[in-house]
Amino acid sequence: MGDTRYAVHHLGGRWGDGPFPRLTAFSSDFVHVLYEADVDGLPGPTQTDGNTTIVAACLAGQRGPRTLNLTFNPGGTSLLDPADNVRGLYRPTLGIDFDLDRGLDVIGRRQLDADTLDAVIASSNLPAPDFLSLDTQGTEFEILAAAPRALANACGLIVEVEFIEMYRGQKRFQEVLDLLDGAGFAFIRFNRMGELSGPRRPLGLRGRGRQIWADALFLRRPNGGGPISATQLLKLAFTALVFGHIELALAWLDQVMADDPAFAASDRGYAALLREVKREATGGPMPPILSRVLPRDKIQLFSTTPAAAWAELFELASFQDPSYLAQLDALACVDTTPFERVLRSYGLEEVAAEVADTRRAQAREVRNTLTRSQAGARSP
């Protein structure tokens, strides 16, 4: 059955955290591994828990000596030299303007022996990562390119990516995207967007910043790769669920046999959650789909009709059934559903709230379109 624990590896663990949510309901299921190259930045005992392993390691694209550039703001410390194109910019944080002019000044250098992530995992007898997150100040691409075994096991990743060159020679978002796409991952969304502002002005004379970097979420594609064990399928479904990607989670869960011991008999909290999710994820009305309700002889008219009048072009008579309309009305109004209650019972409050908001909004929109379509059909 393999290791059923869920292993989260975070590269760049200076402050003892990573972007994967810490979920109390599943604390005994998780193993956390934090890597940090700067020994002065290793998390202290108060920053971690009993399920966390801290690894002092300089991770790179290949084994060999590297120079770690220590910056005025320790969060900017990198194996790469800072670039000049963010000079003059700043980031307002907790009431302080974190200036890049001084923040990325190199105030010291340290010679380290670097190694690949795959090699460090193997030599440290660590569990293979089910989820990887990287915040290594410009070296994310080279680390991932040299970690095929870690990527082969991972369900998903969050990678800090840049849209400009913050460090000399670094790869940017598109190159990271291409690398992970080739490894079987789909780019899902930017979970967090990083902005810099500048030149500085007094309070009251400030506006929007520039989007310079982001935390990019990638999840494994359901149709990619070879055979996958039931345990891995459950971890893939759980990963998608935690980040709110319900349809992708259900696509993975559909591939698990209900009587598989890894699913039916597992005592892992995430397996219990998924059993309840599978039980409640049944039925429900499907909205109309464009390719089936737009007649071919109205395609040209559709391209010239304002969006507010599209409903009059669609053939929606089959969706005017009273039982279908009643289901829409219920979904638009009910406070919570059994599916959402399952998510909340396991501490996934934000996911449940987003599912509920989406349910209400889309049910109302379908109902409104059907109403407009029926009104149009009655017009002379």
C-alpha cells in the first residue's frame, strides 16, 4: 500500500512555514519537511511541531560548491546575485516599507556544498513529497529540473515565480510552467500575487503596485502518466480538495474503487473525508451547455447579438421542467448542503464557503437565463 502519510516538503523554510494549509483535523496524517540553506535562518523549536523535520541543505540543480549571497533582508538571500531592475521599489508590510534598494544588498557570502533535492531526500531517508512548495529566491527552476523522482511522486506544487528578473540568470514563470507541464502538471492559478510599489510617496498619495511575482499552484493532470495506486489517487483527490478544486478532486476520486482497502479501510483522516465526499457528491442539476443549446443556424447571429439577449437564441425548452427549476431554486436559496457540511466538519471552512457561493451564484444565473429565454419565446 506504500506510505499512507501525506508528506509536505517546503524549500525555503526560514520562518518555519509554507503555503500548504495546516489542517488540525489531519495533523496525524501529515509529515512536514522544511529545507533551509542559511543555517542562521533555520526555524527554532517554537516554529515547528512534532511532525516537522528540519533539513539544513543547500539545494540546487547539481552537486557542487555554491556561494550563498546573504542579503540585508534575510528573505532575499539567494544562490543568485540580485538584479538591478527592482531597485527603487518597495513592499508595504506590517506598516513598514520594505525597500528593495537596501533589502537586496549583499552583506555577506557563504560557501556551501549544494546537492539536488532527489539526492538529499534519498540520503536523509525522508518520505517522498506528496506536495512540494518552493520559495528559494530565483533557483526554483534549477531545483525542479534536477528532481525527477520528487516530481514523479508529487500530487501538486506551489512555486514562487517571477515575471521579471529579480535575480540574475533566473528562470521566470513561463519556463517553470513549461517544465512542470512536461512533468504532467497543470497550472491552476496564482494563489498569491506579490506586488512592489514605487517610487515612494507619502501616505495618501499611493495607489496600485506592480505585480512582480506570485505563488503559482500546479496540480497533477488526471489524464497524465502511467498507473497510479489507490493511495496516490486519494492523495491527489485530497490535494485538489484542500485547494478548493472540487471537480478535479472528484475526477481523481472517480478512479478509486469503492472497495479498495486503501480507500474503504484506511484510518487516515483524509481517507475518511474522501469517503464522505464520495457519498455526498451525487446527483444535482447540470446547467445547459453551449454546444447543445445554440442551434447551428444561429451561430452567426450569436456573434452579433449583445450578451444580454443571448438567452433568446438558445434552445432551452428541455430545461423548463418544473422539477429541474425547483432544484435550481433550492440550490440558490439553501444555506448549506450535505456536501458543504462534510467539508466544514473537517475544517475546510473556506473551501465550503466558496463552494456555497459558487452554487448560489450559478443556480441563480441559470434560473435567470431560463426566465429570459422563456420570456423571449413568448414575445411576438
